[in-house]
Amino acid sequence: MSLLIVKNISMEGPGILQDILNENNIEHEIVDLDARERFPDPGKYSAIIVFGGHDSANDATEKMTTELKMIKQAIDAGIPYLGICLGMQALIKACGGSVHANDVKEIGFRGEDERYYSVNILQEYIEDPLFNGLESTLKIFHLHGETVKLTKYMQLLAIGKYCRHQIVKVSEKAYGIQGHFELTPEMFTIWIDNDPELMELDRKKLENDFELLAEEYHNIGRKLFSNFLKIAEII
């Protein structure tokens, strides 16, 4: 069986993950829900990765209700799952948690204090296999205005300053990450050219930050995605 990659918006693709898949000749299928493609039966896949988008997990649309149903089906079947941004919020919603507005929107590389956004892995979870080979503090790119409330059965693995719930674990092989570690330079340009909230920021500053953080950001992204693929026993 192959890996299923689900896009909630066409411009948010696998990015850095795609390089890893190509290098390891990993069979995968990409479904674009934004292009009205159907979320397939998760039971046909060895693992699922769901990326972000402009929807809310609270939307009562056919797209989102179907997505939540399929995610719940995947988790109940024990299929390894990784959700990014909306993919993380949909995971929590599908499994009994809730999604609500965060106190502040996290957009770009820097917070209100002009410091880089980062996530801090809680000490008791530093040995989780998702974090193998990583430091306890990870710089991250954000593009969200909502956050989640976990059930008592879910684990909060890493926290942030402006949005506490940054990396979560719902079951043995089901994870969610609130921010983005998948951006390539090409994707980043597309995002800042097209996303309304990014277009409101200082473009030159965004580009400078991306350039300054490029190597560190790329290495973190490769580690996280590779670690998940190992958890899913794909590589």
C-alpha cells in the first residue's frame, strides 16, 4: 500500500516531504480536495499525511465533514497519521477535541515580540520517536488563527509562546503539528505571492528571514518527516 497525501488547498503541497519520497522511491498518491478530488478510503493506504488550508475544522461543508469522517476512520483503524496546520486541527476535531480561535494569529516567522516563532518539546516527550535527532527547541513557520482543545486521552508534546498546542499526539502513530516545516523556496514564493495574510506583511523581511533560517528549517523538516515515515514503517 502507498502513502496518501491530502491537500486542503492546492498551493500547500508536500514540499520538503516530496524530496524524501523521491529519494526513497516511496509510492504515494496526492489528493487535492481544493480541486474537488475525493478523499479516498483510508484503509487502502499505509499512512496518511494531511496538509493545511484556509478552511476551519468547524466548517459544516461537505468537504470538511467528509474529511473529518475519513480521518476518524483512519485513526480507528490504527493507520499512521500526520496532520499539518488544518490537518492537525481536523485530527483533534475528528477524535473528540475541539477547535477555536487562538488569542492571536500566528503569521510568518516572527511573533509580536519580533522573535522567531519556535516550539519547545516538553521534557517528558523528548524521547518520542517523532523527535529523534532533534533539539528541544525548533524554529517554525506559522499561518493560522485557530487552535485546539485536547481530550484527556491526547498528549501535548510541544508548546509555543502565543499558541500553546503546537505538536500533539492522539494515538501511538497519530500526530499533529500546528505549524509548517514543509516549505521549499519555491513553495515559499508561491505562498507570499498568493496568501492574503502573508501579503499584508513586509515581503522583504519574510524573504530575509527565510534565507537566514533556510538550512536550520530544512534540516528540521527533513528530520520530522523522515521520523514520521519511520514510525509508519514506510522507510
